[in-house]
Amino acid sequence: MKWFDGWFESSARRVAQQTSRRSFLTKVGTLAVGGAALPLLPVARGAEPARAANPGEPSPSTPEGNPEACEYWRYCGFDGFLCACCGGTQTQCPPGAEASAVTWIGTCRNPADNKDYIVSYNDCCGKTSCGRCFCNRNEGDKPPYVPPKSNDTNWCQGTKTNVYHCTVSVVVGQAIE
């Protein structure tokens, strides 16, 4: 580890010789403010209450219409446990769980009317993980640096606890090209 200490010391001395204290503090402050602003990036907010199902939705007797099946049409961008299997519904968290304020979104085709809809996926937080009806479809999923379209993030930020329980899917509206 002596080589690491020597390398770190020479690097620190080089930075100290080439930059002023004010310049260094400016860069550290910029990094701190930029890091604090990162959670403020534009994402869908869960400000609106869950809406009722769309007219013409398939009947629950088919896999496309069964909210407890991963093949359900609203779950095209889903990654998590279905709240419909965990004491809630496809649009409401189970009792004792709190919906996250930040969400990811997907665009799913409803087979009943053959139209595309924007679907908001809200993590329900505050209870231990449900562990039933895991669904991971990832259609339209983007990498984590595109937050509104990434389902690989624990979206329980801004809730009382960041413990993930399950996920709901709320239709926001019809997708228009």
C-alpha cells in the first residue's frame, strides 16, 4: 500500500499547486449542489388519485384482463410484485403501504380497443416485500440515467420509509402520437 500512499500524496500536491482554494471550493460546491438537484429531475409525480378502469377493458377471465397475471396489458413496463396479489388492486396500494411520489412510466396497448395508453407505475412502500406474483416485462425499459423510463430503481424515495412492498399500474391517459 506504500505505492498507493505515494501516488495519492503526489496527486494531492499536484492539485494543490495547480488550483486555488477558491477554485477548489467552487468545484466542490458545484458538485454538492448538482448532486442535491439530481432527485429533482423530471419524473411523473403521483399527485393524482388512482382512476377507474377504462371502458372496454378485457374481462378478468382472459390473461390480458386478469390483474393478477403478469400478461395483463397494463404491466408491459412492469418490474416488481403485483399489488393485486398482495392485498391491494392494480391501481391501489394495500392497507398499510404508502404510494411513492415518484414513478416510472410506460406505454402499453390495450387489446380491448387496440389503443396505446400511458401507464404510471407506482411503488407501494412501508411494508416488507410482498414476495408474491413477481412480474418483470421490461417493455420500453431504459437505463437508469433515463429515470422516468427506468424500472430498475427503488422508487420509494420521499416516503416515510424506503422499504419496497409491491407496485401498482395507473392509466394516466391515452397516448397520442
